[in-house]
Amino acid sequence: MNIVNVTALAIATLLIGGCADTPLADADFGESVRQMVQAQTLDPAAASNPPALAPAITDGARLEKALEIYRQDVAKGIAEVKQPVVFEIGSKQ
């Protein structure tokens, strides 16, 4: 064997041996995400006890503005394509 093959084999052996005892996943995998979600939730018990009805009190001006913005975002109909769409595959010769 030449020196390049021996060196490559030695490096590969060291790399494989170094990764052999590394665990694939920690035992508490995802715990930090669960902790963060719990810390950012205002009332953690709210999901298990949802209200039967929506809140009765609201700001009418805020709802009117939301409805106005919603109506502006709705499409104004279907736009027709004036020119035909042509797809070419390959090259013309």
C-alpha cells in the first residue's frame, strides 16, 4: 500500500472511532421547546378549558377596519390570459 492509502485509512478509522460513542439524540430531546412554549403561554390551562362562546365585548371600530381590509384583499374576479402560454422543451434546430 502506498502512503496515501494508509493515511486515508488511518483518518477514516479515527473519524469512525470518534463518532462511535456519540448518542444520536439526548434523553430530553425537545424539552427546551416545550419549556419555551409553556413560558410564553399566558394561561397554560386555557387549552384544556376553552370558553363556550367568543367574548361578548369588542371594539366595533377595530372589527369594521378588519372587515374592510378583508374585503380589499379578496380577489376581484378571474383575470384572463390575453396571450397563449407556450412551453418549449429542448432546443429548436
